[in-house]
Amino acid sequence: MTDVDEGTQNAPAVAAPTTGRSPRGVPVRAARIICVLLIVVVVAGAVGWVRFMHIVPAEGTGAYVDVRPGDSVTAVSQRVFDLGMTSSPQALRWYWRLRRGGSLREGRYVLKGLNDIEAVYQLLASGSPLTARVTFPEGYTVHQMAARLQEQAGITADDFLKAARDDQGKLLEGHLFPDTYEFLYAADAAEVVARMLNRFAGVVPSDWGAQAAKRGLTGDQLVTVASIVEREARYDAERPLIASVIFNRLAGKMLLQMDATLGYVLPSHDGFYTYEELKDDSLYNTYVHPGLPPTPICNPGLASLNAAAHAPASTYYYFLAKPDGHCVFARTYAEHARNMRLYLSGGD
């Protein structure tokens, strides 16, 4: 048996020096740092999410975004950012992917009053785009229609005028039916033109082609007649007789001498032209050039279309608009001259 010093044998055990590790072997200092970093990441993520979700509400008449045909979510996300609503040009795009949003629907969307990115998403994913209700008066030209669409429906005049042409590039004057339409705001101009053409096809008299052939005209030339009637007449009851005057003068190889045709290219002075203006060489000047003008001069309404298709037989070759807007008709130039003296000098 080994001798052991009595003092040593009875001395208390000395604790082993600490290693500074947690029970699982991770240094305590490092564990604390990791915990702090995790807290920072969580807080930063929460702050980032709140900032991501939050938008600056847009106000005023400019609080809208347009979704055009073929637009990507990326393009629309950039537009929302350009309005100052989101913190990043990609914010809406990221959220759209997060929500697995479907395809965009074209139109103008009003953003006023929306307070977070979810509201913007819901509007673009399933909300209703803004629409415009536009009325085109009978007798409007294509250029007048273009100006009204730009003013009331967010469709630029240039886009409409480009779309309102046939395959040969000829303006579709006369074939865009004047009516009241409801369009998507800032809609595709080609779709607007298609609707107006379809409306024309739906209202034009079913015997249009036959009536045109009966008078030795094409269908387009009969539309030109209807357009002249539209611009010359104020009252529906007088439109058929005005059409008969046009047909009688064409059959008699007479110049039409209609102010309305010259008015398509040359503004009048309170309805009158000077002697020099009446000699203008435009093909729309029927005081100089025989026959019909080369195209319709406006887009006629249904009453004028019916008048052109079903004009009665008459012996009238002249008509004159009185100061009250009603027309007086004459068979001979002598009668017409009498009417001019009577009604253009203050008669009614």
C-alpha cells in the first residue's frame, strides 16, 4: 500500500478550471452574439416587411395607373413606383409573385385612397378598371371623334387616327357609326374602331348594296351621299328630299354645288364662302368638280343612312336652308333664285 500524505489525503478537491462553453459546447460569448444577430435579423425583416407593405397613398387626378395591351407586371410596378407610392420599382412585382397573381387586365385603375400593397394588388388582380362613356354626335368627322376620345377617354388622337384606316391606309370616314359608347379608359384604339365599325354594320339598311347599285353607285358612294345629307339637313323629315335632290343632280350631270362638301376641307364664314373660296380646286369642292367628293365628309347617323338608301322620287333640283333651319325646295333655278331673295334677305 502506497503511503499517502495525511494532509494531502484530507484536503478538499479542487474544481477543474472552466472552459467557457455552454452545455452543448458552444462558447457562451458566441451564443450571445448569435442571439443578438438573430434578433437584429428578425427586427430588420419585420421592419422591411412593414415598409414593403406600406405605400404612400396617391391623391388627386393623377392617382391612377394605366395597364396597356402587352404590359408586364414589371412595367406596371415601375409606374406605381414613379407615382411615389412604393419604396422600390420592384415592390409590386415582388408582391405579385408572392401572391402568384395572374395576368394583368388592361385599363386605367384609380389608385386614390389605397393604403398598402395588398390593396394595389387586389385592385389590379380583380378590381374594375375605369371606363369612359363617350357620345359622338351625328355628323362628326373622324378627326372630331379623335379629339373627343383624347379628351374624354384617354385614347390619344394620333392612336385613333392611325387605327381608323382601312388596309390601304384610307381614313374610315363615314363608316364609324356615331353613337354613345362605353370604353375602357385608355383602351386600345383598334378595339374602339372595331366596335364602331361593327355598330355601323349592324344599323346600315339591309338593302344598302342593292339600293346603291340601283343608282349606279358603290356602297361607299352611297355612304358619301348619306354624309352630305347629314351635314346639309337639320331636321329628319327633310333628309329624304335632300337625298333626292342629290340623286337628281347626279343623274342630270349637274354640279352638286353643296357647301357641306367644301366645308370638309375649308371652314366657312358663318356658313358662307367668298367667291374666291368657291373656286378652290379641292376635290371636295362640288362647285368646281362634278360628281360626288372622293370620300364621305362625315359619319352619318341612321336617319341620313335611311334617307340615302330610300330617297323618294322627286322633281326637285335645288334646296335652300332658311334662317330657322328648315329647307325650302325648288324645281327650277328661277324658283331657287326667288327663294334666295325671299329667305336670305330676312324672310323666314
